[in-house]
Amino acid sequence: MNIVLVGGGHAHVHVLAELARKNLPGARVTLVTPSPETPYSGMIPGVVAGLYRREEAHVDLARLCAATGARLLLGEARGLDRAGKRLLLASGETVPYDLVSFDVGATPATRGVMGAREHAIVAKTISRFLEKFEHLRDMARAPTGPRRIVVVGGGAGGVELALAISARLLADARDEGRGDKDFSLALVTAHALLPTHSAGARRRVRAALARAGVAVIEQSPVTGISADAVHCANGARIAADATILTTAAAPPDWFAGLDLPRDGDGFLAVRPTLQSTGDDDVFAAGDCAALIASPREKAGVYAVRAGPPLAANIVRRAMGRATLPWTPQSAHLSIIATADGRAIAARGPFTIEGAWVWRWKQRLDRAWMARYRGLKPD
């Protein structure tokens, strides 16, 4: 039985550990991923803000595979031969499978935004974003370096990044004895700020952005990005030396060539069992998947919580047993770190804020990381 996991996302990290615990007779598990490490999205804004070291926010997939007996194959998937049951890689290699699961995340939706690929720093993939952000920090240290920073996207991810970037660049300026008054940072969103959050959460987040000196520009869909500006549909031109794009998620381009059902946005369509609506031997979870029966926003919390039901159903399918449905909760806890030693927690209409919320978030994030980083090779 060849079980192939494509992508090292949050759900697959749990699947690796669970498959090792189940120890299925004759099962050979292969993880296919372009990188030997995977970031934990909940901690990335903390890395940007300088509150975590980079390694603290990444799971070592090579070590995890060694600890769980899985084979790690570094490569990029590019297609699926369902008739021959083979995963196709960009290198031309093929990987045979009996069961295959996709957890490859998503990319920012750049279609309709002219110049985005040439002039913007996209927030995904995370590893590339961190590299580009470090380059931005280096450039900002120069007397003529970038001073006008614009973050595009008013969801929780955009808010956290805007606050983290502001904190880090201003701290760099102060640490090096440079003035920090010449920096400006703006957050531009096509709709209202945090459209899926309550009014109370939006009020607290607006206050946090104001404290950090981040200007908020709402109801301004971005149509173009140039080397020195962000251009909006309403004719507004926002001066920008650097633009970070955190807009709505889009599926990987190569999904268009998969002979599998997808939703209207191009994500893999899955049933409540996390199996493809068109193939019982194909699973998908995380941002790359769309639960047709219970659509949810693209949020890391759903990828994390999909791990246990995904693992259970892969095991059940491998053993010839019926898979079981999973319905994610309709409302989830959202904790937005404000990069000043505080955080804002929101769920439904309820919201709280304080330094203790940041400490709570740290404990939750570190506990998730410890669960998989603590595994040791046999």
C-alpha cells in the first residue's frame, strides 16, 4: 500500500505522526514537498516582528519523516495520472500511489492586479516571503532605502503582517540610531477591514493599527502595482516603495491540469470525508481544498483541525473500511498578534485583548510545534 502525501502543510504534519502510530502493515508512506521544512503559519508574523527566531516557527520535515518512518522526496508535484495511479513531478519523475493526499496550500490571487508579479512581495509561499522581507529590511537600512510600505489585504493575515512589519522596521531604525519618523505604512483593502470578524474585533484592530501608525484605506480594490505606487479601482494612487500582497487565496496554477473536480475558484472539491468528489483514493485538506458541503474561509486553524479526520480517513480507506464525515465548526477562534506584546482574540461576537492573550497565543502555538518537533527517530 503506497500512501503519498503531497505537500508539508499543517494537516499532513499530523497525518505523518498518526500513520506512524497506527503502523499499518505493508504501508509505505512518502511525503513529496519542495522544502525539507514547513512553516507554522500562526507564528510567522512573530518571526517578521522579531519575536521568534525563524527556526522556532518551522517543522523539520526531514526529521519528522525520519521519526515516523516515512520517505521524504524533495520535489514539486505537477500532475496526477489517475488511470496509472502515479503522481507526476516537475522533474519528470513519477511516484506510484494507492492513496494520495494533497495539502499544498494556496497562492495569493494576483489575477486582475497588473504588475503584481513584477513589483509585489507576495505573502505566500512563506519561505520565499521571509527571504524577501529580510531583503526589504536590508534595503530599508540604506539612507535612500524604501520608506513607504503598503500592505494589500485587509484580512487577519494582512493585519498581522502590517503590524509586524511596522514594528520590525521601526525597531531596526531605532536600534541603528536612525530616525523612524520618515517611515509610513498603509493597509489597503478592497472591502471593509476584517470582513469576517465582529464589529468589536474590528474596533480593537483599528485601534491597534492606529497605535502602530498604520493608515487604513478601505473599499479600495487594487487594480495595479507599479515600482512606486499602488493603483486602486477608484482612481486613488498610493505611493509605495515596497508592496506586500496578502490578498485572497488562489489554487496553484498546476491544479488546472488535474483531472479532478474543482470548485468555482479552482480549489480541489472534497466531500465531508476529505475525499475528492471525483475519486475515493484522492484526499485533500488545508487551503488547497474546498469542502463543498460546508465551505469555510481559508484559515490556518481549519488546516490544523483537518489533520485528525484526514489521518483517520486515510487509515480507514487503507484498511478497506468506510470513511467518516467531518464538518468543521462554523466559527473559529481568531487571535491576532499586534506585535506590541499584546493580542486580540475573537470568536463570533466576543472579543478580548491584552498581554495575557499574547501569552496564551504563544502557549497554543508552541504546544502545537512541540507535538511534532519532539518526535525522535527510532
